[in-house]
Amino acid sequence: MAETSTTTSFISGSSSIASLATDHLFTILRLLPMDSILYFAMTCKKFRYLATSDVLWESVCRRDWGNSAVDALKSSFHDDEQRRLIPWITLYKQVSRVDSVCCYKLAEPDPDLIFPVPRASHSLNFVSGCLVLFGGGYEGGRDLDDTWAVYIGNNSQNMLKWQKIQTGTPSGRFGHTCVVIENYLVLFGGINERGDRHSDTWLGQVSLHENLGISLSWQLLDVGLTSPPPRGAHAACCISSRKMVIHGGIGLNGVRLDDTWIIELSENRCYGTWHKIVSHPSPPARSGHSLTCISETQTILFGGRGLGYEVLNDIWVLHVTEGYSKWVQIFYELQNIPAGVSLPRVGHSATSIIGGRLLIHGGEDSLRHRKDDFWVLDISHISLEKMHPTRLDSKKMLANKWRRLKPEGYKPGCRSFHRACVDDSGRYLYVFGGMVDGLLQPAEPVGLRFDGELFLVELVLQL
């Protein structure tokens, strides 16, 4: 009888959820995943109106993509009228289901302009509306110590003019890492042309001047007596607003490393403190892998070359919270993924794009065959508690999160040890340089050359 009374109460609209104020329902909906909101919208006309409102879905987009991505996406529309014609719920669905990218070549040779020389294992970052390129390796194993910058602004698809910046420091190197923390660059390690490994940490700040163009000032960061051992070909990314994490790489005597370190910058950015992360289990030793921030507390590691020179395809997630850090491996099976046999790679790029997904491009396999493919990995809504090694369903679950994207437009060549970075919107990826296939010369066992091409990769949204 009580059950019948409760059912009748719900149908008549006097249940607790139906009697909630609109503001309270809105607050609850903002916390739900996309599928749950859409199911809620199917219950009645009143809830459909609320659950499909533009105000709600802009809020959901800001929650899942971040304010900077949403603001940058809004500024990419020609006018407010064009924005209003595309509801936020449509934008959200399109970002979730993106299945193709369109490439554009951005720089053509011009005798009146100067360009960075071809290189690989350099750094490329998007900071303060600019692309900043530093260092790298060149023909003959030489290192480079030059810094280049180009202002992007809102002109993502225009031809760009590089500006060489005279900074003097850091010294020449390749295989270093450089990440963006707020509006600062944090550079660590690398290898010079003599084979020496570095363990220095640098802080860079970009400034824009109306008449003088772009300037970049570097300072050697004071880190005290504790720092990671010297290395190159490691991986790094930012995590939170003041921390950078590094993993692995090639240390002294060519030994591949398996350690994890985090540096936390002081509030005034005058010094930093390194500490080593101890976690069991943890990713095995490797180099040429990627480490990418996917949330305020999580970074994701993929691929690389292991101790036995094997090329890897394993995935690890590092959780970092106050006083607690832990590595968790996410298991999946290549045979469950269409074309998954091509996933193992080293020297690829892995960039966090809009929607909290990972865009992986290029790299090479164990036979040094370079790649030109694009893959998206989405683990944004997978609970790591479900990724226990004994849970076979977790392997199938993750397999569904891999998606190979169809390339359109300009077709860049296969490459490895290039560098890529994404703009503030998370929709436009910039790729520069790398090692590419070249014409075989009589004295060369393989065809190989360094590339100096800059191209743009746009996530295609069917708007």
C-alpha cells in the first residue's frame, strides 16, 4: 500500500524532485555527466526545458573543458549571432564525438623571412598567445641553443612570421622538457652534443611589446640541494598551478630511468622544491614517452622505449594530491581496438585537447617506421577503481575509448620526435619539426632527415 502511495505521489508531481526549486535542480544537473542529463531531459517537458537550456550546457562545458577553453571557443565565432545559432549542448556533443582532424600548412619558404632550422627533440609551447620554440638536435648530432617565437592571437590559420629571440640562456640541448605553468615556462634537463646530461631547471617568461615584438627572459631556478639526476629524452607536464612532474628518460652512461619527480614552485616563482615520488607499482624504465596533464590531479603516461629497446603501448595514470601520490596502470588489449596493432610507439606527441582527451600524433615503432596517424584516447569518465588488473571488463571498457581520427586537408609526412602544443581553446594543435623519412643517399643505411615544417591540426566539429 505504501508503495502504491509513493508511486502515485511521484506521478502526480508531488515527489521531492518535482517540487524542488529550479535553481536547486540546476545545481544538481551541473554535477551530472552528459548521459545522465540527457536521460533526465526525457522524463517530462518541464525537465526537458531545463536540462537542454543553453545556460546549463555552457556551465557543463566550463566544468569539463575549463574556462579558458570555453572563452577561447566563444571568441572564435565571427559574432554573437553565430554563437547563438549553435547551442552549447550541440557543441558539447560534437566535441565528445569528434572523429576527424583537418591539417593546414602554416609557413611557406620566403627569402625575405627567417625561419628556425629543421630540428627534432626540441620544445614547443603555447604561452601568452605565442608559440615558443627552443633548442633541439640537428644534423650530425649537434645541439641548438636558439629561441624562436611567433604571435598567434586569434589568427590560427594565417601564415605566421617567426621572430628569433636573443636570450643567451639556457645552453644548447635536445631531449629536454619545457612545460607551461600559468604564464611561465619551466625547462628541465636535456642532452648536449657532447652527450652530457643536464639536471638544471630554468624559468622563462614571455612578454609582448607593441613596438619591440616578443621578448623572453630566462632565469636559472634555485632548487636547493635536491634535484633529479641528469637526464634527457624524459617526459614532463604541469600539474596544478605550481607543480611539474617528470618521469624516466636516459641518464648517465645511457641507462634508462624509471623514477618520478615533482617540483613545486614558490608563490613568487623565485625558487622551487624537488621531491621524489615513491609508488608501487610504477611505470618501468623508458625514454621517448609522453606525460600529459588531464586534470588538476592526474597525468597520463603513454608509450616510449623500454630497457630492452622494445617499443611500449602501456598506459599509466599518476594521481597527485596533497601528501599523496600514486601510479595506477590502466589495462587494455590491442586486439579489441580497430587498427590497434599500430598503437605502440616512441617519439610521439600526446596533447590534452578540449574535452579532457588525449590527442596522439606520429612517433615510430620498433623498426623505426615513422607514423602520420592521429589517435584520441578518452578516459575522462572512467573511474580508476574499475581499472583493477583482474577486471576483464575494464580492458574492453578502455578499448572503446581509443579512436583513430580521419585526417583531412594538408597531408604532413610521417614523423617522430617532433613537438606539438595546443592553444587555449584546446581545439587547435600546432606541430613543428621532427625526424622524417628522406631520400636514401648511397652512404646512408636509412633515409632520414630533420624537418622544419610548422602545421596546424584542427579538430573538426560538425557545426
